[in-house]
Amino acid sequence: MLGYLDHELNDFGEWVKRIHPDDLEAMMSAFQAHLHHQTQHYVAEYRMQCKDGSYKWILSRGQAVWDEAGNPTRMVSSITDIDDRKRTEAELRQQKEILQTIFDRIPVMVALFDRNNQIQLVNRELERVLGWSEAEFKEKGSNILAECYPNLEDLQTVLEQIQAATGKWQDFKTRIADGRVIDTSWADVRLSDGSKIGIGQDISDRKRAEEKLRRLSAALEIRVQKRFLTIKSSLTEPHKFLELGAVGAIAKPFDPLTLVTKITKILGWNIEDLKL
């Protein structure tokens, strides 16, 4: 397993010399605890240096044999190669660390629901936006949804979206911990074990911008319509062009066709748009 010949590891001292320095203290602590009758079996995981200089993770299990006076006389033990397992565990820890960092730092709300729509986990952004702590979310369970959506119709829509977990985004009016109502948008995704992940965004700023743009657009449309009606009306009353600042457009002697042509050119209109 380690690449040595029998005589190269023929005593405990030679074995100990090849244990990774970072693991030696823990290994010796477990070894001594067993020899002092503090544990029923000796069990330790540590890195052992192979003949080629590399290190391999091993699992060492042992049982000491004591004499009548309670002194250890020898030990029977087994060594198992766990290098692949430990490398896999290290990779999983790294992946978990990466995912945890993303989960905590990503600027969107994330919530994990079990099969019964009970909240199991929330990220920091969700705590920040909605105002409840992760402990409060877990304590309230699915009741937290009723607080966020006091209207029964809205609550039913939210529950149906979570249960369906189609991944499609839907906008909601969400009441937060301090009683304010904000605009949010949520999408839910189902995992292989039946649990669901809810991903949400606070879209209040976007909604306010859209509403402001809608009001400006409506006001502009009204002003354009009024201007258009004024121009159409003035076509039958040429003297009204004085009010439009179009005095220079009036031909002398007065010619209605020339007047209309010049005015539409000044205002950027198509003459076809000004037909009565």
C-alpha cells in the first residue's frame, strides 16, 4: 500500500517518523487515549508518507492487549487506504465553500423550501430585504408566507407558484417585517428530492421607474394630442398661426396651400397627418 519492504517499517518508531507532521499530534493523542483505557478501540485517520515521498491518507484501527496488571503488551491493528475518500471529501468541502460564499453574497433573495413548503434555509439578502432573521423564518415556518401575503388570494397564488416550481418569474406585492409593502419578483425551481428553491428580487425601484415613465408618457401623449388638435383647428382659421409662432410662414398674398406646406415643414409633420 505504501511501497515499503517489510523490513523498512519493522518498528513503531519508523512508522511514526513517516506520519505527516500536521497529523502526528492527533494520531498520538488517539493512540495514548486507548493505551490508558480511555477508549475501547484505537481509531485514527492521518497521512502517511509513501516510499516515493508522496502522502496517502489511511485509516488505522487497533485493539491493545493488556497483561494482568493492565499494562499494554501489544496491539493488533488494521490499516485501510482512504486516500480517494479523503480527496473526494476535500473536493466536496471546497465546492460547499464556493456555493456557501455565493449563497451568502449573491445580491438576490434565496430560500429553500421542503416538500411541505416549510422554509429550511434563507440567505443574507433575503434576511436584509424582508427584515426577518433566518431563525425567525424557521420558527414561523410556512406561516411567514401568510405574513408576507395577508390577502388570501395573493397567498394562494404564491403557494401555487412554489408548488409548481416551473422556474417562471412572477411579480408580487410583498409585506415585509416593518409593515411596508414592496414589489418583488420570484421564480421557484424543484430539486431532485422534491424540495424547492425560491429565487427573488426586490424590484421596487424598477416598478417606481416604470410608473414614472408611464405617467410621463401619458402626459406627453396628452400634450401632443392637444397640439395636434390646435394645428388642425388653425388650418381653417389662418390668423391662429400667430399664436403658434408661425407668422413668417404666412404667404402674401395669402395662399392656404402654401401656408399649410410651410407650417407642416416647420413642425416636422407630414401633410397627410393634418388632413381634416
